[in-house]
Amino acid sequence: MSFSAKSIYNWYRNAIRNPKYRWWIILGTLGYLVSPIDIVPDFLPIIGQVDDLTVLTLLISEVSQLLTERVKTRKAQINNDAANPNSDNTVEVDAVSVK
């Protein structure tokens, strides 16, 4: 079994999209960023920060995609509710003239 950057990226993307593991992956990623134990130690100039920036970029891009999808689905749901006036949310009222 060979590990490549593409296979790790696919695993990360699939894991963060799973609602059961989403918060564990986010917390693990943030823990990796603040941890002194890295793939490339941070005390090495420039190279030490590249792996942290890569992981941070991956986390931000995946979380922003998740939020974008959530906003789109919520907006579509609101539009569907507005397009269907006979939905369960409407209340019928009999008008009475008051004089």
C-alpha cells in the first residue's frame, strides 16, 4: 500500500465530510498545528512552516466548502418553502368585517 499526497487528501476530504468524524478531524488538525511534533519540525526555517501552512490551507478550504454547501441547501430549502404556499407552515384565517 503506497501513500501519496492524493490518497491522504482524499482520506482527509472524505473524513471531514462525514458528520460522525467531522469535529474529531477538525480538532485533530488544530492539535497538529499547535503541536511541536510535526512531519517537518518547525525549528527548520521555511520548510518547517510549509507543512503547517499546507494543513491549515486544507482545513480552511474544506470547512469553507462545507459551509458554502450548507448555505446553498438552506437557501434552496427557503426558496422551496416560499414557492409552495400550501405547505404545512401556512395558517388559514377567516376574515370577519368589524364595524
